[in-house]
Amino acid sequence: MLRGKPTRTGFIRGALIALLALGSGVAGWRLAHADALDGVLEVRSAYVNIDKGVFLLFARVEYPEGPSIRDALRDGITLVFDLDARVDRDRRFWFNANIVDLTLRRELTYHAVSERYVVRDTKSGDQESFATLDEALTFLGRIDAWPILVEPQLDGGNYSISVRAGVRRGHLPSSLRTLLFWTDDWARVSEWYTWTLPV
């Protein structure tokens, strides 16, 4: 059987077919996981206690949950959960002065061997594991005694404190990283929850 040399047109056609197949696979994956971050994302409550001159933040956050987020985690995706806290000094005739701008960042992954959800604090490296996604999200949504400010940082005046929660896609497994290197990260943030700092 005689075979001719591949033509430029044939090569281009083959490359286009391969790209379309790849694109449809990625599109299918994205559609299957597009609603992974849908649902309620809200700071339900927040307050501070002062202990020996240290302002400790307590907050309750509701994060989205559902089958899609569970599937995404089981596909090897890491989700990053941020809690942003900022303290501003109120100024009457100019923009408020920012005193503190902090982020508590934790990662959520699924460990396939142990079949557990693992939450890791990216700063301290501390880890907790949970049997269910619901337990992991409840843990992530409960912030207790996070030190955000010390009294010497305040020099009189009125201050406001604002807290917001965010969740976004973090690490991708290498198989998906190759396919999805050009896609936007999933990312959602809540509204700011703001109140007057008791000083």
C-alpha cells in the first residue's frame, strides 16, 4: 500500500480536530464544575474581644457546599479559603487610614487514600482532617480568637473593623494543569461585614 506524504492542509485539519476535542473535553469539565462555588458565601457574624491588650476576632462564615464542590475536591483540586480583616481609623475630611490588613488563609484538599478532607493553615502548617465535607466547611467557617490587633497600634479616635470571606481554586493536579493552564481561577468573595471597633 502506497502512502503519500501528509499535506499541510491535512496536518492543519488534524490539529484543529485535536484542539476541538481537547476544547470540548475542557468545556465539559468546566461545565461539570462551573457551579462548584455556587451557594451562600456570607459572614454571618463577627465581633472582637480584648484580652490583655490583644484584639481577638471571632467570626462565623457560611461557605458554599454541594456535590460539585465535593466532586472538584475528589478530582484533586485544592480550594483556598481566605478570611480578610482590616481595621481603619475614621477620618472626617479624608480617606480612612488603614491600620491593619490581614488574611487568614487555609487550604482544603481531599485525601483519597484515607478518604478524608484535610484543612491546612498555610502560615503555621497546622492540619485538621474530617470525615465529611460538611464537617470541614463548618470548621473553616468558625474563627475563634484570631489575634488581629494590639492596643499600641491605636492612637485615639474612632476605628472600624471589616471582615470578608473568600474562596477560590488553588492547586490543580498535573493532569488538569496541562489542560486548564489558560482558564480563569474560580473565585468568590463575600460582602464586607463592618462594625465599630470598641476602644
